[in-house]
Amino acid sequence: MSALTVVIVSFNARGDLTRCLDSLRAAPPAIPHEIVVVDNASTDGSAEAAAATPGVRLIALPTNVGFAAANNAAIRATGGELILLLNSDTIVPPGAIDGLVAALHASPEAAAAGPRLIDGEGRPELSFGDMVSPLAEWRQKRLLAAAARGTASALAAIDARTRVRRHPDWVSGACLLVRRADAEAVGLLDERYFMYLEDVDFCAALRARGRRILFIPDVVITHLRGRSRQGAPAATTRAYRDSHRAFYAKHHPRWAPLLDAYLRLKGA
């Protein structure tokens, strides 16, 4: 049995998926591992590309069940002590996964860990944060909007924040290493989330059991984010809004009606 199961969920992302798998093959983790690709009924040849890649196990689903359910399908079908949820639009450099595994092994109080994520130009992503709430969202969106405008102070703040090891409330599901025992104890990912916020919800469930979440800045992985939105902007926007509603209904029920009213005002 492999010590680590790497799970990659893919939907119509053949180019990204191939690039991700190539990076894993070029410098595979030293820890005994298996790589499982879960294809969400792609029509672009993603499943065929994964099946033709040596050392990759394919789980081809008949319909697109979403990110959380697809990850759960792989977790249930495998047995690695550690599980790495990895987006298809990531590029993994040599030693990164082993560094993440070592950090988690050195922190028995932690259930999960995430690395520093950077984009294709080397700019850091704010891939962790406080528990999602109206105030936390306002603060984060304000900072990200300023960074998108190129505001130097915002860019510097994100860079500085992502260079410090910490115990945030959540780390991004784009690259999230979790102990199987902890994942199974919380019932895996909540499948009410088709796409978006399932990682925040998952980390909240882990923390509710008294476990901690780790952010490891010394481990860096490239995340070419935004590919799903580029391919299907209307569908991804709808998925985000649906997940947003589900998250607030579960974690902030008193705020849920206000969120619905806000989205109605926006025509959503």
C-alpha cells in the first residue's frame, strides 16, 4: 500500500493535466505513492491522456459530479495514509511534495497542510486565510482587488503574508495534504459544494475536532489558476454563488438571508 495518494480531479483540462502529470513524472516524490486522476466526464481527451500516462490510475466518472464528490470517489477507492488533493492546473517542482509531507509529519497536532502557491509569473497567491465570514470576505476581497490593480502596498502585503509559517483557518484545496484518518473522521469533503469553498468547509470540520491547519511557505508550487473560469465563466460563476449560499446556510445561517437578498439585487 502506498504511503501517499495523490488525487487530481480533471474536467476538460487536458493541457493542464498533462503538464501537471509531466511535472510529477519528472521528479516524483521519494515517499511511496500512487497517482489517481478522477475525470469528471471530460470531452477533450483528458481521460485518455491520463490512462496513457505510466504510473497513473484513472477513475473515469460518467457525469461531472463536481470537485468535492470527485475527490471523495478517489479517497474511498484508495488507501494511502496521506492524501494530497492537487489541482490539474498546478506544476509541482522537485522535492515540493516531500517537503510538505515532512512538515506535516513533524506536526502531529496538524491534520492538513498547504504550500505557498505562486502563479506563472512567480506572484504569490493568498491561498489561506481566516474562516469565511462577511468581515473576513470584505477584508480579503479588498486586498485582492487592490493587488489586481497593481497597488504596491497590497502586493507587498500578500508577499509578506505568504512568507510566514502559520496556522490559518484554511488552506487552498488546489494543493492540500491531509491525513486519511482525519479526513475520514470528518466524513471527507461535503458534497453539497460542487465547486468552491469546499476546502474552507473541510478545514473547518478538521478544526472542529481540535486539529490544526498548517501553511508551509518553504514549499512552493505553481498554480495556473483561473482556467476553469476562462473555459466556462457563466457555469463557474453560478457554481461559486451556489457554494457561497450553501456555505452561509451551514456556517452563518443568520447571514444567509442577507446574502440571498444581495445576490438577488445583483441579478444572481
